[in-house]
Amino acid sequence: LPSAAVVVEVLSSDDETFRKFDFYAGHGVDEIVVADPATRTVRCWWLGDDGYRQEPSSDVLGVTMADLIEGVAWPQL
């Protein structure tokens, strides 16, 4: 396959996740899912004609971000 349908990133200190969005767009990655253990959030972005836009669910994974947040066994920080 020429590209991934979805990339999952987990934020950490000194993280470069958001700087990679242009790289992923250039490679045609359809969705980016970002989990943040510090805030216990999960967000999703879909690739459109003007770059990525945040959405409440993942079409590729077939799940809402709210369901993912509920289902994650978050680490104790």
C-alpha cells in the first residue's frame, strides 16, 4: 500500500506530533488519531482538500473519540 489509512500518536513531553501533520498529509494518510495521557483525551483529524480538520469520530476505525476515551485504561501520571 502507498500509505497508511490512519496513524495513532500518543503525546509525550517534548512531543513533535503536530509538526508531523504536513508529512502525513503529503503521504496521503486519511486520519490522525492523537491520544494525550496527561489530559486523558483522544482527538481525530481527517484529511481534506485544505489539510486536516478535527472530527468527533474515526471513519477508518469506526469509533467515536468519546468511546475511545471511555475505553482507554489511562496510566497514572
